Amino acid sequence: MKRLAIEKRELLFNGTVFPAHPLCLDQNRNFDEDNQRLLTNYYIQSGAGGVAVGVHSTQFEIRLPEYNLYEKVLRISAEEVDKANLERPFIKIAGICGPVEQAIKEAELAVALGYDMGLLSMGGLHSLTEQQILERTQAVANIIPVFGFYLQPSVGGRIFSYDFWSKFVNIDNVEAIKCASFNRYQTLDVVRAIAHSPRKDNIALYTGNDDNIVADLISIYRFNVNGKEEEVQFRGGLLGHWAVWTSKAVELLDCIKDFKLNPTIEGWKHLQVLNNQTTDVNAALFDVANDFHGCIPGIHEILVRQGLMKGIWCLNPDEVLSEGQADELTRVHADYPALNDDAFVKEFLNNYTVNN
């Protein structure tokens, strides 16, 4: 059983930014290895505390036999992180999905490639009972530290009971949970389960609620547990949204941490504004108006405009921007200039070109 290294566990619990890594293709929809390496380096240089690879933003189709890209994509990002010789901890997270046999194989591969944690998707498993999914989680946790994942039903997830989460958080080697339910009630189930668990201090809660990023990060949850008040807070985020404008996401999390140490009315107002601006950006980025159809192309479009990707191509040719989505992305870029990191990207690309 692989365990999370002490310095990386400290980073995880102190709270950090985890972008969900997209997949870079060329105009023929073939894998663009050089561009993939560039993008991984962008996340490293942005100050992110790690990166999640092989997840939804990387496109689940990479696992299909006709593409067979899962191992290659994981290996390339791992190589770039290792080559960076960072003097700070950086957590490599591998997306793991599928039935238990597939999940075990992906977990074993992730460990072999040097990944620190597995983001365990529970999507597409509607035929399994909650108990069977708990057993699957235990099987994966026997191999690699687990980053749990509550995925919203509108993109393939399902709703789980409070009883499920109360058992999930007590599985040894479950180190974190990404709550991406996009639902306050379901988010509360996860948070309350953590508060009531004897492993409360061993579970790092991360937001994946892209519709509520800042609000999640400044929220304090307090519960009466056997006569004692227990508090739980979100530590950071693992987000497709943070695959773009990542250096600004790092600044945002730092701002929130500073606010928690020195809360002021002006600071609270500032973060309330940022929360709503961020949600407006996410609506355009994730194509909420069209039931998230263009969520991956939307991420690509921002990166293309910045010069970090060559095109918005997806393995599935039907995954394209929705009508009007490009205009919406232009609008939020213009309306909220403080949220983009165009200047940082320009400098990064200049340095990357010189050094490569």
C-alpha cells in the first residue's frame, strides 16, 4: 500500500490548487506530446501544488483501445514534474475510473509511474450498490492513497446517501474528497460525514463545485458531534475551472487564506464579488446554458487564445463549442480582466521557448 509522503500530506491539508489537466491534440486529432509537456509545465510554473491527469478534463476516451493514451498521458506529465526538480512538494494525481478490475489496474499503473494519489471517479457505475462501491474504494485504497470524488449527476455521477459517505470517510488511505455535487444539500452530506468521523483530521476536503468555488473556500461548517462542536472547512480545489488562468487561481487561494487569518468586512466584500465573478466565468467556460456540452472545448478555447494549446479539438469530434459560447468567453474575459493570467502566460511562453 502506497502512502502519501509527509511533506505532500502537509501540502494537501494546508490547501492548494490542483488543475485538472486537459488533453492536447493536433488538427488530425492525434496526440500532441510536445504541447502536452508545455501545458504540464504551465501548471508547474503557475504555482499549483499538483496536477490531476487522466480525469474528465483529460477526456475519458483516452482509455479506449483505438486511442490507448491513458498510460502515455500519465507518463508524460510525471516526466515533466520530475524534470522540473522542484524544491517544493508537488502532488501528482492520477484519474482512476471504471469497474473494480479496471480501477485496480489503473491504480497499479499510477503507482508504477510515480503518482501520489488516485482521484477515484464513481461515475458510470449505476448498476453497483453503495456497498459494492465502498468495496471498490477499499480495493483501490489498498494500492494508492484515494482522493474521493462526488460527481454531479448531470455529467454522469449519481447521488449517494449520507450513510455511504459516513462509511467512505472511514476507509484507511482515503486522504481527501473532491466534492463536485454542484448541490448544497449533497455537499453537506459529505462535510457532515467528515465531521462525525474519527478520521476527521485525516480527510482533506476539496471543492470541485465549480459553480461555488470561492463560497466553498470561505465556508465554515460546524456540527454538534457527541456534545462537542466540530468544524470542517474546504482546504483547496481540484477543478477543471482551474485548468485555465491557473496562476490567478493560486493568487485567489492565497487571498482566501490571508482573509481567514485576518478577516475584515472589506475582505469579505471583495471575496463575495470574486465569488460571483468566478461563477459567471464558469457558466461560460463550462457551457451551463447547454447542459455542459461544451465544457471541455470551453477550457480548450481559453488555452488556445492564450497560446497554450493549438486547437480546441477533442477525441470525440462531436465535442465542440456550443452556439454563442465563444462570445460568452469573450464577454467574461473582457468583464473580469483581473481574473485572467494573460500576462503571466505571455512571460511563461517566452521563457519556455527560450529554454526548449
